Amino acid sequence: MEQLKRLIRVRRVEIVEGLTVQVEFEDSTVRLLDLAPLMRGAIFDELLQNPELFNQVTVEHGTIAWPNGADIDPDVLYYGLTPASVGEADLTH
């Protein structure tokens, strides 16, 4: 397993359009991210079906999160890693 160079956390998130957000990290890196490929699993279904709930994304504990308890690991966002939920889903198909 490749070791990450350093832990970088989210400072700010803003909805751009649809499932695309602009994320600013604590090292001032800014990324435009399409979250659709990262949103796999039952906890994300509600967000995908309800844009109003998706648009309630905030920064909590250094990552992006939603009121229903969903979040995405900040290392996935910063380093472009594959989330565990996506990898598990791929194994079942």
C-alpha cells in the first residue's frame, strides 16, 4: 500500500453544479470534483435522489459531509484514491 505523503484536510466546499463541487484544502489547493463516481452505497442513495439534501454539504472534521451522516474521506478527495465503498461495489459485479 502506498503511503500518503501528508494528511491534507478540507477547508471549504462549494456546490458548482449537479454533483460537482469545488473543494479548497488546508494547503490552499483548490479542486473541482465530480462526486458522482465516489457516491456508492446506501448512505449516498438519499443524496443522489434528493438534490436539496445533497446541496446541504458542509465541512466537518476536515472533510465534506451531509446531514444524513454521509461523508467522503478527505484523502480520497485530495489524492484521487478509490473509496472502499466503490472498490467493494466493483468486486460484486
